[in-house]
Amino acid sequence: MQALERLAQRDCAQPLPLPALLAEVRGLPRAACSLQRARTIADPFFPTAHLLELLELHARALNAASKTPRRQCQRPVTSRPRQRAEAPPPVAASPAT
């Protein structure tokens, strides 16, 4: 990914391993965070503290979600549809006396 490579050069750092999150401001890469390692890079000529904080928060959420086991279906899936219960017959009204 060229954007990560350019950003790493600007930060005098090694490019981040993929997958990574990239923050852009007005179409320009300003900060990035690796999803595999706790490592970030950022444009040293642009205020990026808030971007790095958001990227790290998002990376933690993604990592936590990938480690959370998926819930299994509680009832077994059957091959035939369920039968509908028949409605009870209407009750005859008794004459009011």
C-alpha cells in the first residue's frame, strides 16, 4: 500500500505490517495503526494525537471483536417447517337471560 509507505517515510519509520488502519484528513494519509502489533506511525508535520487515539481505540475494538466467540443457535434447525397449531373452535354464545 503506497499510502502507508509514504507515511512511514515521512515519519522516518518502517512501514507497518498489514492489516492496518489508516486515518486520512482531506484525502492525505496522516496516521496509521497496525492491527497485528501495537505500533503506529504518523505525519510529524501535522497534529495527529487525536487521530492516533481514535485509531488505537478502533484497533482494540476490532481485536476484541475477533476474539469474541460467536453465539451458537440455541435451538436446532430442523429440516421440516413447524406445524401451526389449529385455532380452537369458536365458543357458542349463550342467550342472555
